[in-house]
Amino acid sequence: MSMTDHGELSLRSGGKSLRVAIALSALAAIAAGVAAGLGVAQAEKWGILSGVIGVATVAVALTMLGRRVEAGPAGLRFRTVLRWHRLEWDEIVSFEDVRVAASDPRLHSTNLRVVVELRGGAVVWLPVPYVDAADVRSFEEQIAQLRALRRRYSRDISAQ
């Protein structure tokens, strides 16, 4: 199986709620654009609002919905916003879960991320799973699936 084939496990960022939020945001941009086109009062402001919401919606959609991790017999491949990356199972030493504090100090939330430790000591941050600490159960299930696939396909006897 080549890395272009679909893997046994496919993890994507965002769930149904993210897709709904993006769709609603796109509808808001369209509605503001239609209002501007109909010549309502302050049509110029409606046009600007439509453009800002539209650009923000596209940016969020590309950033969040493009992230993906696939795992299968040939290894692990993951997509960031711009390109695909590939790791073979024998390159991977372990999958570690990491708690990351929010970048905004006013927010007291913690996010859960996955770091892949490689043979040479380097680490690679996977784009997904990347969840809020409230979603610990689904996060742990996804990590367990990645670890099981590594054990199954790695030639390393000490596979985690």
C-alpha cells in the first residue's frame, strides 16, 4: 500500500460544530453582501462587513479543515495547511500527549496535542488530534488507535 492510499485511521480537525460555524459564517458574509448589493442604508459598510467575514471564513476553513492525520501499513502521513508530510513507522519512537496552555493568558483553557518523538530525538507536532481538555476521552481513544497501529506495523520489537 502506498502512502497515497487511504490509511486505516483518518483523524481530522474540527467536528460537526466547526463545520456548522463555518457554514453560518459564510451565510452571514453572503447576507451582508446581498444587503450591500440591494443598496440598503450604509451599503458601503455592509459591503466591507461582507468582505471581512468572507475572508475570515475562508482563512478559518483552510486552517482548520485542512488538518488531517492518516495512518496505515506504510506509516503516518499528516496534512498541515500547505502540504503533506510523511513518517514511516520505524522512524517513530513514541506518541506523547501534551497539555498546551491557551496562548491568551485571559483564557484558562488547556488544549491537548500529540507529539511524535522520532529516532534522532526530534519531535513533530501533529495537527490532530488537537482538542480542548474537556474532550479527553476522544483524545485518548485517538492516541490509543495511533499507538496500536504503530505496534502493529513497526518492525521495532520495543514498539510502544
